[in-house]
Amino acid sequence: MKQLLSFIRKEFYHILRDKTTMMILLLMPIIQIILFGFALSTEVKNTEVAVLAPTNDEATSRIIDKINASAYFDVVATIHNTDEIQPIFRDAKAKLVMVFEDHFAERLRKTGKAHIQLIADATDPNAATSFTFYASNIIASYLQELMGPVTNPYQIMPEVKMLYNPQMLGAFNFVPGVLGMIMLLICAMMTSIAIVREKEMGTMEILLVSPMKPIYTILSKITPYFVLSCVNFATIMLLSVYVLKVPVAGSFISLVVVSLLYIFLSLALGLLVSTMTNSQQAAMLISGMGLMLPVMLLSGMIFPVENMPIALQWLSDIVPAKWYISAVKTIMIKGLGITAVLKEVAILSLMSLVLVGVSLKKFKIRLE
Amino acid sequence: MNNIPQIKSGKVISAENLTKKFGNFTAVDHISFEVERGEIFGFLGANGAGKTTAMRMLCGLSIPTGGKGIVAGFDIESQTELVKKNIGYMSQKFSLYDDLKVWENIELFGGIYGMKDKEIKEKTDELMKVLNFENERNSLVGSLPLGFKQKLAFSVSILHSPQVVFLDEPTGGVDPITRRQFWELIYEATAKGITVFVTTHYMDEAEYCNRVSIMVDGKIEALDSPINLKKQFNATSMDEVFQQLARKSTRKAD
């Protein structure tokens, strides 16, 4: 026991003395949450709109007012002829130009038909789809107003309700994603680097010659990173609840249990990487390329897995983060308990067992 | 009952036809030798001769493919843990942690070898005095000159009073004066009854050993005291002895 304690203390010295790395590890979740939360927002908010209305009448000004009043849009420019449209896009003054027909209100009144052209900057196709859709909705709502009380006896009114995330906040999607990524990064990458560093420095030999049990070496290597991961978990939770206003709808205990399981799995993964490599750079590369990219691309954090080719969908099934993120979403966003994520828990447990088994076996072989 | 007599007869290491094969390659080829308690045993050989592999087997790091070895009274194959408790080891790569302070390194290795806190503290104070390190107690090891580090590493490797200490090229890259001081530490250790098993590339250091073995291509080609070896090979220095033997090597250095 004394062996283990001496060794764990040593690992803490290593981490505490390496101030740069420690700052990176502690600040990374904060920076990522802020980046994803504010800078890399996929939500449509305050999209700049330019308006071309040759005839300024009560219908056009009502629609423009409604557009301007919505949180999605800001009317930033009023232009007077079609030649001005190109420069607007070229200079990135606006993402959307609304072109009203001549005598808009008059046509609407007399023929019951008037046209508005929506010209969108589709360099970001997802955003363009969203904001043109919002604009059409606003126009439709004006029409509704105009018609007044219902005249048509047949009406189908779809009532759309956005469950779990009524405000359609992106944060609900990426908080679980960032959790899945940070844990993996800290546990797997840092653990593997810490073990491989001993090999590279030659101190591993000294440890192997000593009566120190290999399992103690492993335990003391993972303890500090386990603590760090818990700190990061707490940071992300606090930021998400108090800064991003993403509440933990379900049981917090379940969330912690699933997260501990995932941390354990990541540590085992780090151990496995460390048995495969002999240099810190290789360990970093394998963790970075082999673990980070799949998490970013295949876990459903950024790109929906359902749209991927079948082969990639299969591949995504072996990415542990996918299951963890799915479980976190269920508990944190949908507000369900541990019983709702039994499948994920089972898969993560199985993966952990396999990883721990393989890496312990490999670690032992290497000693001989 | 084979394990115990070595202590009585004063033999701390005994190897009998010790062999290690990696596939078709025989790194260590049936070597046999014995080392007496308190002896300084020089283990010489060109790079790739099989020194390190042999040493790793004696330390319990590597399982022999043939033969038998007893170290500190314990079988290197079946009693690895007991062997490890009773030996010290210092490698050619520097063996302390650069980002730990001097006293933290001592505390760590004391803890790993299961020493009591009080004992560690006493030993630390004693070491600081003997090595004249009082001012460096709180320095990070990485900031010390190489010679200091090597002396400290050696002292830490015998902190737990092992029966035998294995030194793998301990003085590589160290200046002659520090090497001299290093050897004084080795003599002090033997005076306390610690057996020293040392590999080196410096032939002047071979002269400091009680007995020297020279390995060529996995086999021990010569084993005797430096004086006898010089007589046997009709040479004026250990360097000449080594040159004559090493020339026979057909193996490429690694």
C-alpha cells in the first residue's frame, strides 16, 4: 500500500510541475464549451437581411416589420434596384435578400396573388435552408393574419412540438459531445503519454526491476487522470447548467454512473495505446488520429450518423463515444433514468472489459 | 533446497548454462559463472555481445530459454519477486525522475522498496551528508550536472541495502574526475557487503574490478582477475586483452 501511495504522489508531482500541460487540461473543456456554445453556433440567429421593395405599401412594410422583429433576422439594408443585389452578397453585407414585386399590396388585393423572391447565400447550405424556411414561415403567418377568421371549412393545422429541446438550442447536442470528447482525450491520451514517457526516459526499466507490481504502476498512472477527468466533468456540468442553460433533466446520479463507466473505458483505452507504442509522439498520434477523429466524426456529435454510408455506420458502432453520447443525451436532455440506457451501459461495459483484458495481457507480456 | 546454499558458500550470483534465444538468434549462449559476496564483478563485451540480455535475465526482467540462475539466493525464473526485492539496479539511461526534487526521488524509491518513513528520512539525511548534497536537497534532479545525477542514482539504487547491485554502464558520458568519485562510492558499497555487478566500456574501469568476464558473441570468452587476464593474454592493459578477444567477434554491433 505504501508503494502505491508513494507512486501516486509521484504522479501528482509530475502533473503539478508541468504547469503548461495542466493548464491546457483544465482550460480545454472551458474553451471548448465556449467555442461550441457561442462561436460555432449552428443556430440561425440575427441573420442579416436586405430588402428590395419597389413599392412601399402597407403589406410590404408589415412583412418587413415582422421579419425584423423576429430573433432570426435583422434587416440591415434597403436597396432600390436589382443591380444592388450582387454587391450585397459579394461584400457579405447580408445572407438573405427579399425582393418584393411591384405594387405588392395592390396585386395581392386584386388578384389574390403576389410574389416575394428570397435570394439566399447558400455557401452554408444548412443555414440557408433554415433561414429561408423561417422567412417563409413569417410570410405565411402574415397571410394568416390577412385572412382573418377562418373562411375555409377544411383546415389541417399541424401543431409542431419540439420535445426535450423546445428552443432548438445547439447546446443540447454538443454538451454531451464535448463531454464524450474531453473524457476520452484526458483519460486515453494523457494516460498513454504518461506511461510511454517512462519507457522513453528509461525509468520504466527501473520500475520493472523493482518489486513494484505492474498493476500498481498502472493504478498510480491512471489515478491522477481519473481525478482530472472528474474535475473536468464538474466544470463542463457547471458551465452547461449555469452558462449555457442546459439543465440536467434526468437523474444526476445516473449521469455520474455512466460517466464513470466511460472514464474507466477511456483509461483502459489509454493503457492499450501505451502498450502498443514506444514514443510519446506515437502515443499522441494514435490517440489523436485514432481516437479524436472518430469521436468528432463518427459519434454523431457533429454529423448525424444516420446519413452516413452503411459501412461508416457500422464503424461508428465500435466508437465508444457514440454510446456514451447517446446515453448522456437520454439522461441529460430527455430526462430519463438509468433504465432507459441499459443498452448503452451494457455495450460500454463489454467494451471496457475487453479493453482492460487485452491491455493487461499485453502489459504483462511486455515484462517478460 | 538448491536455493539456499549460495548464501552459506558466499555466492551471490550463480549462472549455469544460462541461455536466451530470440527465434533463431542466440543472444546469450550457455554462460556459466559465479560471483562472490562483496565482489566487484566486471561484465565486459562489445555492443551486441549479449551483456544487456544476460543482465536482464539476472534481474528477473527476462525469462531465460535455458539454463539456471540464482541471484541473492533466489531462482531467477521461479522466484522473480524475491530476486527483485534483494537487488538494486541502475541503468545506462539515467534512472531518476528529472522533474522530482532530490529528496522526492529518494522518498519514492524508498517507498517502492517498502522502506519505513523514518528509515527513509534517516537515509536521506545521511546521503545528503556523504554526497555533500545539503544545498541540493530541494533542487529538481533535472537541474543537476550529469555527474551529480549519476552519483545520486547509484546511492538511490543501494538505498534499500540490496545484496547485489547491477550497474549498466553507470559512468557513460561522465568526466574522469567524477568517474573516480563514482568508483569510490562503489568501493564504499562493497565495504558494506554489497556485491557489485557492473558493465562498462571504459577499460581503465575494468582494472578496478576484482574479476572481469569478457563476452563475445553471446559466450563468455575470458573470466579472471585483471592481473591474471593480462598475463594470460600477454598484454600490458585490459584494453589490449579486450581488443584481442573482441576481434574474434563475427556479430555486428547493434
